[in-house]
Amino acid sequence: MMHESDDASVDANSDPEGGGAFHLSPGAQASAAQLAAEGPTMAAVLAAGLRGLLAFALAADPSAEPPDGTLAVSIAGRARSPAALFAALADDVLAQLDLHGTGMRHVRLDGLLRTDDGGWSAWGYLIGDEGPLPDVVSLVGPLEWIAGPDRVTLRCELRRA
């Protein structure tokens, strides 16, 4: 459930089974936000990070449950590191939003595999309906990926153009 707190930040954990959660806090500029996603596994953090990205891009609460939407578009990414994999998935989500609009209110990560070359591959769906086009959103600066023994954390900055 998302809520606004006194510091204008947003917390969410719309994946109780996977254990991933995200937090959006104001960035240095009015059009920016800091995204932090945490969870017990890489997959949980990737999914939570994508939900956080979607919340920022839509400027609204992403749907925790798949909507009765008429459209499901695939998203995918492949990269050498977990941080680069998140960036690839985020680029695909943002490209699909640019095509299909803000009616796409649910993101689902369906698979995560280690590739033969030591990298990672992940895929899922963006689900909803066609809608108005969103503001252009981008990842800014380096992504930070911290894998601890019991917790994985992702941090990055998001910005609206």
C-alpha cells in the first residue's frame, strides 16, 4: 500500500509474497526522485524497483494486482550485472509507456535466469490499457546495487524531462 508521509516520500510494498518494497523520496530537483528498492532476493528487488519506477512515471500508485486491462506487453532485459539488468528492464518499461501510455498500471516480473556467459536475463509484462502519454522519465547517474547476506538493495535517481 502506498502512502504519502510528512517528508513527501512514498513507501510501497505491493508484493507481500516476494518481499520486495520500494521507497521514493524527493530528489535534488523538483522533477527528480530517489528510488530505493529492497528485498530478500534479486528478483524481489528488481520487481520492487520496477514498481517504484512505474509509480514515479505515472505519478500515481501502480496497481498491486493485475488490472482487468485489455493489453499486456512484454518487457525484457539482459545484462552482465544486476544493476545493468535493472537499467535494461527500466528502459523497456519506459519505452512501453511511451508507446502505450499511462493506462499501463501494473508491472510483473515473470522470470530471472543466469545466462551461460555469466550475465542475467529477466522478463515480464506491463499490463493495463492504452492511455495518455506520460512525461519522459529517465534514470540518472549510476545505479547502486548492494547484495548482502539477507538483503539486496537498489538505489538510483529518476528524473522527469
